[in-house]
Amino acid sequence: MQENYQHENYQHQRPPPAPPMMAYGSPSMSSPTSPDIVPPTKPNFLPSAPPSRPNSGLNASIVPPPPAPYGHAFEQVQDLEKQLLQARQQLQQLRSAKPDVEALVDFQDTSQASVVEPPKAGMPPAKRARPTLKRDFSTVRSNLRDYGRGVLKMPPPYRKINSQQGMPQQIPPLPEHALADRLLASYYEFVHSVFPILHWPSFLDEYRKVYHTGNLAVMPREWGAVLFCVFACGALHSVDTKVSLESRGYLMKGISMIDLWQDDFSMEQAKMALLTSIFLFETNIKSASWVWLATAVRISQDIGLHVDTGPWSPVEGEMRKRLWYCIYAWDRLLALEFSKPVLIDDGDFDTGYPEPVDDQYITEQGILSSGQPSTPLLATIHVVRSIQYLLKLFKSPSINNETLSSRENYLSACMVLFPKQLQLKSTDYLDPKSLPPVIYFQNARLILHRHNLSPFCTSDLRIQAIEHCLVVARDTAHLLSRCMASPPYNSALPQSRQSSNDWRTYLAASASTILCTHLWRCILLLLFRSEYLLALQLVRASAAIGDARQVNISCGRNIAFFLRCLFERLQQAKPMDLDRDEDMLVYVSADLQSSTDGSWVWQGSETGSRLSSLGKRKSPESPARLRIISSNSELSGEIRESNDQSSSPPGVALSDEEKASWGGWESIEHLVQCLVEQQQKQHSGIGISQASHQQQQLTPISPQQTPDSAFLSPAAGRPSFPAARLAVPAPSLGVNTQTITPISAISATSPTTASRMTIANII
């Protein structure tokens, strides 16, 4: 009996087995793949002489030693206790000496181990638990509101929001009613469809009230500021050049009506700040756009849009969600474009997702079901939620294949949630105004893989990065080919949209800065890998956009320079492998060189005040004229070179002379067309007759589809483009339209020099 008692008591007080040692440096402290120092399975750090046994609860005065049959087990428990204690001590020492441990660990692998996975695609943020109290604090609240004024600010939504009283001394005049209607229609079609921050039925009622009285004073001051910002963004997307030139004036009027020197803000001020940021970004004024975005974020947080509170009326509650997620999405999109940290952390809000319905289904009686999701906002939210985690990845010199696969799987899950017409595999006509969510998706994919173009990566990783980026560029060419087709007849569309040639005008009106820069990145990659037919498709799209977006002019000028560099290398007696040409890899990396974490070309460059000593830039010496043999006749293709000696210093927008001196999109279109013809003749292996036969298989442009006839004259208020030097056929795209190409399917083998077009095929 005594032995049984001792044994039972010993079993009751036996400590649990020691947990396995955890690698230091990973978030979970248990990653089996962590590159950090991992102690061996059997600890080997026991001292030569056993120390005095710590007081662990297994005291001999309380629990007598077990009899002989259990002596061996008791010694094992003692050893385990010693090991556990010393392991804890060693772990504490490692924590206190973290810099020394990190110095022993490879930087690339450490950064990969610290990556946090994004939330599951389609899942809204988790709700915060808020305790409920049964005590009545009404008297206490009243006292706080009275005696806390000036020192205690009530949290939203428990404080009263006061509208700004009165109007500015000079109320800006309203545009003519007919013009205002057109501006609102343009805003609704191209901006509101992507960022629905206004409850359109309510906004229209207020707009009619203002124009019925002819006076802005009937509405609050901040509402008038939003109205002029709406006019500005609507004018920006107008096909009428005269109207678009007046857009900045509308914006300045809106800003002049708002007063940010106050202690109470409203949703209208957050809307005005967001629209101002969007306008400035679309006019290529990036730093100011970033600053106004920060203003929108701080106002939205000040009025509590980031927390799920209430109760609210159905309309107000839904519009609070929509405004918050539009600001959230814009924060992510600009952070990815500028390679800057996000302003909103995913752990700092719990606002639920907005409803995927059109505005007419949001009523004061409740939100009605529309059957099918009718707004692309949710599709945008799913994609941009991954951007914060992508930006953290970019702090590492390279991204391993396992992490790339994880991010691709997340983006694949996002694509599944997209509407049917936005799926990459679809071949149906795609309305250009529906492009933004899928372009955000494509942009995230390309920028993710482009990061591994860095020289800090191995050659295999760099070649693999190019191949992955090419997959994105091919999918983008397929998407744009769907937008560049004739739209199906729809009686609901305006008469101007029924024209088969209207795709150019409509693409220019609906284009965004992000679309222009994404096309630019894709064109560089396709030219780099000699996929000229697909590059031509995207060049035609960019040419249709023209100067409707300021950044598109800079993109064209950069592509003209890239083509000049490409031809210089093709002229060499022994063409080199472009995959190992470090200069060309820098050029094809595009705006990766504007990233603080991802760029490498600026190391050793002049900084600060030394930049003023650089002087004026000159274009690199290169042939001013290239002889190109087309499939039909001998043509002379000229790459125009800027002889401008008054170039603006680095970092400043293009001068008027620089904007006009690079040759225009029609020269780029002509050169790429000639490359297509030569490539087709080379691949045929038969000669001009076979090349002509292959070209007949493409969809040619009819005389009525030339750029001159596709656009109305400037007098009619439509953008006008010079005639192309060649009629460019619409390529028949054999694009790989699978949603995501598995990483394992991409070969890390560089294409041979023989597979590329050499100078012998061109001159």
C-alpha cells in the first residue's frame, strides 16, 4: 500500500515532458524550415558537474524517492527538469543577445522566415470583442460632455459632428447646368464605378436642389467642396480637350471651400481629400497625391470609419463602410506604385465589408438584394489586402520559390472571386471602364515577381522572374485585346458608343495612371524577350490613350529610349545575351529603381547638394536612323533622338520640348510593326511570300480604322492622333490565358542567343 501511494503521488506530481526546442527568430518560434540556430534533439549543453537541483515542486521531503523499480524513471525526470530549466535560460540569453544571433544568420533566409501570411482571400477583418455593461452611465456621460469640453474628446460615433457654418467670402460660380451634367456623367461612369464613395441617388437630389436655386449656400460648405472635386475628376475623364483643361480649376475651387483648421471633421471632408488625391495622381503629381491621401486617412480615422460602431441608418452605415474601404484600397494602390509603407495597418480596423450592390438598392428602409454582385469594389478589396504583405517581402533582397507560390495561391483565390467578365480566361468583350480591378490584380503579380530581377539574386532566380513577368504581360495583352474589339450592341449605351471605331476614344477616357504604367512595364518586358506581336498590341493601346494621361507621355519617351538601346545591341557583330546584360536589366526593371528597398543602380550616386553640380543631361550617342527591311518593301525607320540641351534636372517633370522631341507613339508603333514583320518572315523560313500569307491570317485594319479616321477632329472636342506610318494589324493573340502559372512550370533556362532576332535579320 505504501508503495502504491508513493507511486500514485509521484505520477500525480510528475511534470509534463519538456517541449521541443524552438528556433529563435521566426514568428511562431517553431518553424522547422527556419535558418536560425536550432538546438539538437538531445541537448548537449549539460554542465560537466550537475548543479544543485532547483526547487521545481518535486521535493524529496514531500515525495519520497521511489523504490528501486522506479529509480530509473525518477532519474530521467530529473534530467528532463534540468534540461528544461537550462533550455529556458539559454533561450533568455539568446533573446538578450539578439544582434549577435542575427549576425550568424543569412540575411535572405531570416527575412523570409519572418514573413506573415496574408488573411484568407475573401475573409473580412475579424470583429473586435467589446464587453457590454448593464450599469446606466447616462448621468456620467452628461457630466463628461459638459465638464470634459476642451480636454476630453468623445470617441466617434458618440460626438456630434457640426457642419462648417457659412460659405467662403467669395463663393465659386457653378458651371453651366448642361456642362455640369456632362461632368457628373463622366464622373459616374469612370470614377464612381471604381470608388463608390457617394450615395448617388442622394447626391443627385442635392445636386438638383443646388441648380434649382442656383446657389451653393443651400448646402453645407463641405458638400460644395465635394461637388467641385467631382467636377474636377469628371473633367479629367472627359474626351473634350477643352473641358479636361479646366479640371484643375475645379479642383482649386473645391479646396478653397474647405477649412481643415478645425477640431471636428465629417465624411464630406474625407471624400474631398480622397478625390483630391486621386486627381493629383492622375495628373502625375505624385508627392502631393500621397500627402492628400494621408489627410484622407487621418480624417477617416478621426471620425471612426475604421471601427465597426453604430447603430447607423442603413444608408449612413453602408456609406461609412464604402468610404473607408475606398480610402483603404487607394492607400494600398499608391503604396505599391510608390514603393512606400502603407498608412493603414490591417490590425488597426475591424470595419465590415460593404455590400456588393448598386446605390439604388441602398435605401433608408434597408439594403435590398440585387441578385448578382454589381460593384467591383469587393474584387478590388480582395486584391489590395495582400499588398501590405507584399511590401514586407520587398525588404528582402530576394523572394524564395515557396513564398512566391504562397502569394500566387492567394492571388489565384482572389481571381476566383472576380466577376465572370473579369476572369483572365474569358474571351468576351470587356468594357474598358471595368478594367481597374483586374489591372490591380495584374500589377500586383508583376511587381511581386519583378523583385527578383535584383543582382542580389542568383541567375536562375532572375531568369525565372523574367519568365513570370512575361506570363503577366501576355495575360495583360489578352485583356486589352478584349477591350480593343467592337462592343456588342447595347441599346442602353449612348449612340457614340455604338460606333465600331470608338474603342480608342473610350479607352482614352477610361484610362487611369495605373493602367498606363502597367502597360509600360509589360511593353518593356515583351520587347526585351522579342515578343513583338504582343508588344505591338499594348503599344496600340497606349497610343490610343495618348496624352489623355500625363504619365503616358513619359512612358512613351522611356520606351523610345529602350528601343534605341535594343537596336544598338542588335547592331553588334556578336549580339550578346540580354539576360546577362546588366544595363538592359536595369532598364527593363522600370520603376523598380524608384524603390528604396528594391533598387540597386543608385549605390554610389551623387546625393543632396551634389546633385546640383550634375548640370544638364545629354542623350547618349546612338544612330539617328535605322534601316529596317519590312515584309513588303524597304522602309526607313527613324528613332528620333532629343537634341535638347536644356533638359530639366532629374526628378522634375518633362519640359514641353522634351514632351515633343521623342517622336510620339506613332513612331514606336511603326518600329514595333517592322519588328513584327521581320520576325514573321524569319519564322516562316520561306520568304516574303510566306510572310505575306501569314500576315493575311491576322485581322487587318481597314482604311476606316486608321487613327486619323478613328478620332474626330479637335474642333469636335475629341483627341486627334497623327496618321501611323504603317497600318498596324490587330494581332491574333495566342495568349496563355491560364490564371496563374505554377512556379514549377517555369523553366530557369535562358533562351539562347540564336533564338533571338539578330541584326542580320533587321538590317
